[in-house]
Amino acid sequence: MRWTRRISGTAAMALAVTVALSGQVAADPPDNPGSVVEMGPLPDEASVPQASVAHRLIYRSRGPRGPMLSAGAVYLPTGTPPSGGWPIVAYAHGTVGIADHCVFTLRPRDYYLKSVYPALLAAGYAVVISDYVGLGTPGTHPYLDGPSQARSVIDGVRAARATAPELSTRWAVLGQSQGGQTALFTAHSAASDASELDFRGAAATGAPSNLELLAPLFGPWIPRLPLRNTTAYFAMIVAGLRATAPELDIDGYLTPTGAAVVRVVEENCVADADALVRDIAIGDMLARPLRDPALLEAVRAMLEIPTTGYTTPLFVGQGLTDLEVPAPLGAKLIADLTAGGADLRVGIYPGDHLGAASQAFPDVLAFLRGLFERL
């Protein structure tokens, strides 16, 4: 894809420096989240004809243990920006895997390139996507570590605004699956974490929730479950937990089979990993129960979606036939958010994990429109 415009003014000077220092991470302050390290074109397979501008970024963010890098992408609508600039929809993507070659922004599915992004651009929103820390950048991607995924999204918006002066301070987040969890974590912290921005709200579909409640039940007795991608997902959570809490003996909970499954997900994207490990039961991976209090606290810190303390509207969508995030888990999330006082809109759809996201999308667009029309 060729560039469609030049960066000018202060942004150009800053980017000239950061691009020149590409790879020299220590040359910039480590505590400057959202600062851009590299900027360049997206590959043709990630192009969106409806975008007037599209580029890829490497920017500084914050992982579970300190500073890390994240990649991201920015798409701008065509036409003249409205007063105050294009409002931003940060898209938080679903599970692709934890291996570096699984990077979402370099090869997103056609559904996003042909449906989601064009619809958001046509509605007048800039689209900013984060790959999350450690996915295609140094270090391990801490899969389902909600706090660090939220920081990746927030810092991605900061990075996008540093490179595109046409962008507004007004923004919202939309996410599916892993991204749905990310969207809710983002909504909980965005106002305090990035007070310089005007955060409006979050839409989440297929968000994995209440998984921390299941952890104490896991042990060698768990059979193969009649759900989709379960063994691969569990192995990625184990890898993420190992990155998030390296002081814990995570490997000590694994059988040789479990260690081999984790290696599979570290080397393969989720669909390929699932094909290799789907016949292995989670119980076959575990040498002992997950009952250590320190381990369970680390799991809770990663996975537990906050259900109180939201200051902006939320939309939560759930599929009734979802075999990856079963409806009972989503029902408890919705009930807990309601009890916690969230300003919540709920959509229940007949589809499965991805089908429900597609069915929810018109409602999501209407929800986003309401967020940005609010004064």
C-alpha cells in the first residue's frame, strides 16, 4: 500500500527522530506510553479501500511487568474531518494466538477488512487497532491479561493521535472475544489512565468472563470439554500467566503433555494450534490442582473483569449458541454489571461466537453513534 499523505509539523519532526532510532528502544524514555518508535505502511493484504490514510505503528506501552512495545494500525475516513477531528473507535481484536507471526494488523480476516472497518469509516470514525504487547514485538504476549491489554489499547490511541493531527480526543472501544474482555477492562480504566482524552464508552461481544471462578476446579480430573478451542485457549492462558507472574512455578503444574501443548501454542496461531491439541484434555495437561492462593490471585488479577466503577455507558452482546464463551458465563457478567450499577445495554443473539458478533454489529453501530452524539 502506498502512502496517501505526509506527516507534517511537530508530528513529522517527532517521527523523523523515532524512525531514525528504530530498534534503539533505550534512546527514548521508558515511561512515555504511546510514544511512536516506528511508523510505516500496512501490507496490501491489510488495506481498506475506504480509508484515506492507513499506516502501521510500533509504540511504547505497558505490559504486566513494566514497559513493553506494541504494534498497531490506523485507518482514517475520507473527506474533511469534523470540528475537533475524527472521533476514534479503538478496535480490540479477538484471539489470533500468541506466536509473533499471528499479528492481527498484518493479516486481519476479510470480515474486518470488508465489513467492520468500512462500516466504521463510513460512519465517520477513525479506526485504531492494537496488536497488544508482545504480539509481534519483543516479549511474550500475556494472553487474557486484561489490564495490560487495556493499556495497549489506550496507548495505541495516544500513538495514533501523535501521528494523525486529524484525530479527535473523543474515543470509544469496541471488542470481540479476547477483545471484548479488553474493551471492558479499557472502559474501567480509560478515564483515569488517559485523562487527556475524552473516553465515551465500550461495546463488547463474546467477552470471556468469570473464568477466574473456574480455576480452583481445574486439576488432572478435567476431561475433554465439548467446547471449541478449549485446550488451546487454556494453554495460552498458562503461557500468559507465566509471563505475568514469572515468580510462580507455573511449569510445576504441567505434565510433560501440558508443557508440549504450551509449546504448540507458542509456535502456532490459534486455528493451527487447535487442530494439533484439540483431542487433549485439560486434565492431561495438569500434574496437580490449581489451588495455590498466590496462583489463584494472579489468575484473578489477569482475568476478572471489573463489574463496578464504570463511568461511561457499556454495550454487552452474547450469543446463545456460543461454544467458546458459553452463554451462562455471559449471563453472569451481565447480571453482575447490572448489580454493580453500570449504564448497560444488552444484546442477546441466536448465533455462535463469531455469528453473534456479526448479528450484534448494527446494534453496536447505533450504540457508538449515541456515544459520540452525546455532548
